Amino acid sequence: MSRRQLGLMLAPYTVGLVLLVFLPAAVTLAFAFTDYDLVQPPQWTGTANLTELAGDDIFRTALVNSLVFAAVAVPLRLLVALGLALLLHRRAPGVGTARAVAALPTAVPEVAYGLLWLWLFNPLYGPVNQLLRVGGENGLTALGRTPPQWLTDPTDARAAIVVMSLFTIGESFVVLLAARLALPPEVYELAAIEDATGWDIFRRITLPLIAPVLGLLLVRDTILSFQVSFVPALVVTDGGPPPYATTYLSLFVYRNAFEYLRYGYASAATLVMLALTVVAVVLQWRLIRRSLGSFGQATR
């Protein structure tokens, strides 16, 4: 295949990448240094927006919420996806259905998914708390405690957003399942002959072989973690309960841009969010490279 043919094949992707990614990013970068309300022409203000962000208590709260969410939800999502992939990689009756069920929540529209969890997390009649009350008395759980107040308590609300994210792991699950199915069965047959335990097989064979895939998914989920919390926080908790318990950077940007018409200020917050994402990805990539080197030495 000639370079011209390759260029023609890549042309639609390149055009889409420029129009949908690079151009909006450049416009956002330019607006970050302006005072723009989507009505009047933007006015250049230099670093005024960044200076205001540094003293904005709501922005700092959203920043901390986003970092905590990424630190908690991303590893848990990968652990759940990996566990399901290892559990469902063998052929058995009902495995196909189980795989479909594991991937299905990811295909549900985000708003519909949020409304479903709004009902599930209702403290009074929601199925989650009804299930937790089984075995308890006077509306308490079996441990004698009050069920979580998912929509009114700040800590419980943050936990609710994390729980919601654990069910939308379809893409990671499918990728890890494919990676596990692609591993050579001869290696596992030799391990069985040597009477290796399940933990030894996982630690010395499975984990090192799929570590590169896990690393890529870790980077990908970290990037997406600043976005996937937007719809749940908007639909289920509305950024609360006070004071801004589930206001994440994505929700902070949305409200400043489209509710308060402070598009330049929101662009500056987006710029900070992008910078944090780049730093997190770089640090993770270095950690992944070191981990892969350690896995390689451990399996020799």
C-alpha cells in the first residue's frame, strides 16, 4: 500500500481530530485568558482567571473532590474489571450471559443511568437501603446502624458516586477479557503440571503478561476520571450535599460556563484540569515502566 493510499485512509480521522480535538482545545486555551460571557466579545485579561482560581474556595473543593475520586475509583474499577475478566474467561454454561450483563451498564445512556441510581439510592424507599435493612430492626441495618444517607450526607454521597462508577466498566472488562483469552494456554498447562497454586499462577504468569494492558487502562481511566463523575454528580446529587460535597472539576466547569456565563473562567479551570491530567499520566507512565521492569525481573 502506497503512502498516498495510507494518507487518504487517515484523512477522515485526521480532519476529525483537528476539528473536534485540537481546534476546540486551542480555542479553550485562548478563552482561558479572557473575560467572556458568550454574549459580548471576549476581553483579554491575561492571567486574571488563573489568579482568581487560586483563591476560589469552590474550585479548591472541586479539585480535591476530583483527585480523591480518581485515587479511589480508578484502582477499584480496574480491580473489578480484572476480577470479572479472570472469573468469566472460561467457557461454561451462562458465561456468555454473565459477560453481557457485566458490559451492559456501559451501554446505558448516562442520564438514564443516573436517574436509575437516583431511585436506587433513595434513603427512604430505595432498593439499596431496603436491602441493607434486611435482618435489622426499627429501620436499622443488621449491624444496628442507620443505612447510608446517599443523597444528604457528604461522605455517603461521595461514596455513591464511586459505587456508580464501578458498574460502568464494560470497556475495561472487554479489553481485559480479550487479553486473558489471548494468553497462551501452554503456559498454564505447564503450571498445572508443576502443581502451582492459583495465587502463584496469577502472580507469576497472568499478572505480568497482562500488566501492559492494565497500565494502558490505568492511564485511560485516570484521564476519564475527570469526566465520568459529571453526569452522576449533576443528576443524582446536584453537586451536593452542601458544601459542594460532589462538585467535581467537570461540574465546576459546566456551571461556570453555561449557568453563570463565565466561559473564560471555565476555560481557565479546564486548562488546570488538563494540566493535572498530563501530570498524572506522566507520573503513571513512569511508574508503569518501572513496574514492567520489575515484573520482567521477577519472572526470569
